[in-house]
Amino acid sequence: MAMLESKSTAADIRMAGLRGTRSRMAVLELLRGAERPLTHSEVVDAFVDEPWDRATLYRNLVDMAEAGLLRRISLGSTWHFEASQSMQGQVKLHPHFVCDACGHVECTPEVQMQLKGSRKSSKAIQRGQIEIQLHGLCDACQ
């Protein structure tokens, strides 16, 4: 099964116009399996035993975000990255919850949104380049 996922991941990366390097495949698989958006530091920590340095992993994140494989989201005080999801060519969005006290971030998949941009919509909405955030206190900070 892991071999099929790697082939699919490599194909997705190549279809986005990027080289299917081992580090890109690993980063994309990590983010596809993550339950919430991850920061660059969290990605680096996940690959501490691999030969890739911080700069390589950051370039992978930025390149894949620019290619549309990842979403780069400003949550709290830093960038977070998550795998892009699409359904029939439309971007499937969900809000993120950000704790105002500790900065904890989590996806809220139970709240789904689907954008249907028209020609009258802004280009950001048409492309799904928007963020929806819910703010409050997480359970640990209440």
C-alpha cells in the first residue's frame, strides 16, 4: 500500500510541474496524513532522521504551495501548511480553529465549505485563495 501511495504522490508532484524528489514525496505524504496544518518547524522535526536540511524542506513547502499541492495558511503568528483538497475542480475549504491564548491550531472538518466562484467573484475567491478562521480558547486554556 505504501508503494502505491508513493507512486500516486510522485505522479501528483510531477503533474503539478515539479520534480518528484524523495523529500517532496515525503513532505506531501506527511501533510496528507496530518490531522491539522503543520508549521515548517513541525515538518523539520518529523524528518529529523532524514538527510534533508531546514532550507530544503522549506523550499519544498513553498514550491508545492505555489504549485497548488499545498495550502499555505497564516494561522496565529506563523505559516502553516496543509495538503490541498479539491472536489470536481472546486476547492474544498474548511475553517481552522486558532486558540487565542496558546496558539494551538486545529482543523474543523465538521464545518465544510465549498466555494462556487462566478465571474463576478474576486479572483481570490475563484481560486480558493481565502482563509476562514475561528478564534477562541481551546479546551486546555478554558
